Amino acid sequence: MENIKILTNSSPTHKRHIPLRKVENLRDVGGYITQDGRSVRWNTLFRSGSLHKPTSTDLKKLSALNLDLVVDFRASYEVAHRPDKLPAGTRYVNIPMEDSSTKVWHENPGETAKNLPNLNPADYMIATNTELASKFTEGYRQFFSELLGANGKSVLFHCAAGKDRTGFATASLLMILGISKEIAMQDYLLTNKYMLDAHWRDLFFAGLFKGKKFAEGIRGFLKADEKYLSAALERLENDYGSFDAYVHEGLKLTLQDVERLKNLYLE
């Protein structure tokens, strides 16, 4: 796998990570080099965690991104409980996805937390990513339709942590644009640098007061693991035969659509 430094290094004028006080995991998806030598435009495609509690300073920084559209992959009850707070004039689209890990925490959070030392988070995360590649294909089809409709204007897409639902969307988008699977995987794993590591104090005190297994359980749900996204990509291979077949048969993107996405989001 290629050295992760190629992803974390910023250009002289652009930063990959955009640190906000109350918005986690906000990153510019620009700068990645395609296999034919083009690059993803900076300041155009952004991914993040939930936007339900930005500070006034955070909102000013979000406003500076000149966002035309925000796409929210959270389930309807997540949106109702914690609606996004957006800069004025930003269009908003919710494409609801209730995956396995979201569902288990929603249906009985107290029982889930109680049983956390005995749970295997990887089971839920692999199930989640498998669902993203199969159960939610219609939702991702709508996502790419929204990207085409944005006509090259700035788009931010997110879920709760900006990890799985957002991670699969980003990996799919990057690969459609011509980025290698290895680099798409590295972008996915950057969640561990920009989100998981920020929770080290929470994990430390969880382990101190509730035990090491409890803290490890929380960490298992929070982290990005190569085998999680790989489970999604393997499901695509099993169902469609190839990623390209998923793009055309599942996402219903024509060759012309793919070329237009490249023209809009590459330079």
C-alpha cells in the first residue's frame, strides 16, 4: 500500500484536514492523483461527521467553503434528534441509511453499552459495510445524481462520524474518478488520524472507570479498519463481478455520466 504521507501532506495552498471545534473529521477530498495523472479539485468535495452542533466560529469556517449542497446520510431519527446547522443558503438533502451499527445503538443504547465488553464491534462494522454495498445502493445512486446535479459546485457529504456511510461514498467516488483502490483505502483510514485520535481522553477514562474491554469496544466502533471497507468492496465483487459493473448496473451511471463526473471534479 502506498505511503499514507501522500495523503496527509497538504499543498502550499490547501489543507486536507479542516479542524473545527464541534464538527469532527472534516476533510477536503481534493488533491488525490488519478491513475492517468489528473487530480481531484481542491475546495470542491468535502466529507465530515455530523453538522448538528457547530459553534458560531465553525459556521463561519463552513461558510467560507462556499458550500452549494450538503448531503446527509444519517437515518431519519438521527436527523430529527440532531438536525444539521448549516450556513445560510446551503442546500440540504437527506439520503437516510440505517445500517447495522447505527441500528444497534439506536434500538437499545443502554443494553448495547452494558453488553459492550462482550460484543465484537468488527461483526457489526463488517455487516454495516456489507449493507452499504448492497442494501443502500439506491441511496448511493441518488448521491451520485446529486453530485452530477451540483454541476461542479462545492458539496459536503456526511453521516454521524463521517466514517462508514461517508467512507463508502468517498471510496466509491474516488475510484469512479480514477483514483486507485489503495489510495481510496488510505483516505478511509485517515478517520483514525482526524477523528479516533481526538477521542483518546474519552477512551482513556472509559477504560479507567468502566474497564479495558469496554474501552476497546467503543474504540472498535469508532475506528476505521481496512477489513471493514474491504468487506464492502468484496460484496460488490460478489454481487456484480467488478467495481465497474457496480457503477453501471448498481449506480446506473453511464459512461457519459462517469466522464462528466471526471470533468466536473478533476483538473
